[in-house]
Amino acid sequence: MVRVVVFDVGETLIDETRIWSRWSDRLGVPRLTMLGVLGSMVAVDRSYSDAFELVRPGLDVDAELAAWERDDPHGLRENFDADDLYPDVRGGLAALREAGHQVIVAGNQPPQAEGALAAMDLPVDSIHTSAGWGVEKPKPEFFDRVVEVAGCGPGEILYVGDRLDNDVVPAKQAGMRAALLRRGPWGYVHAARPEAAQADLVVDGLWELAVALGEGRLRA
């Protein structure tokens, strides 16, 4: 029985389209080009950071972020706000809580993301980030912390994310159940792979997830 549902952030709760569009504008690259390069990195299992190297060889991302903050101190830049939530997030999270599940957010995010998520007043029980914990997915220690904050056995936790490598596989290795969300570039590409069979559930959105849990449709 799933008692706790834990969510990744990027391309699970947050639509990153505006973030990547702002990066495109910042680097002087057409938006379609930037998104296409990002998608190609996903397809060949390379890091999104490699997309920066392709469009701007030698780019120092940290230095660029610092310059961007100086140029636009009050803008969102590489960050997100409530306008970036996928449309089904509030309702889907609320439905899970109404069904009796504890709902937690825990994903790989920089220090400022925790405050941004808290400001959205989402219907969740707690919010955690890799920056706050000092450990990132897919390291086992990240999932140890998930179990700790969930307060139950790993077999009673469902981890929901858009990636096999960062979400489904390490969650399963930690003894959790795992759902693959088929949205965002990683979600669509990874859902088409044979390894997606490792997920206990593959869904297209949070409403579908809530219904599937209510109907007990997790793989045995």
C-alpha cells in the first residue's frame, strides 16, 4: 500500500519551457535551436550542461549566471515561479492528499528553489531539495533522506519523476515504488525505452496518477 507520494520538481511539477527560453535569449540562440539541442542531449544520455557547450563552446555557466544576475537582478533568469507550474499540479496534489496520502516534494534543485516552491502554497506536507540536503539524485543517500522525511518503510513510498536514471531506477533500488511521468523531454524519451518497464506505473499527468492509485493499478 502506498502511504506517501514523493514528487520530483523539474518537468514533473514545473514546466521548464520559460527557463530554457530565457536561456536561449540570454545566449543569443534561437529558442527552437536551444530546445532542439537540449532534446538531442536527452536522447543520447548526455547532461543538459552539454547543451550549453554545443551552443556556446567554452561557456562558464557559473560566470554567466553571475553576470545575468547583475544585468537583471529582479528577473527570474534561470529560476521559476507559480506561473511555471503544470496545470494539473495543484488539483492533482490536492486529490492525492484527499485520498489520504502524505505528499512530499523532493528533487534536485538549487538553494533558491525551496523558497520559490514554498511561496506557491502547494497542497503538500513538506518540501525538500538536494541543495538543502547536500546530496543529489541518483545517489542512494538522497533516497535515504526521502525515507527519513516520509517516516515509513520504503515499500510504502511512491517516487514520481520524469526520468529513469534519476528517478525510477534509483527509487526502485532503494526499495520504493516508482512512477514515470511522461512529460518533458526526458519523460517522453525515457517512457519509450524498454527500461520503462521497471516503473510500477507510467502516466501522462497527475490526475491520471491519482486515479491509478485510487484504483490500485500499480504493478504487483
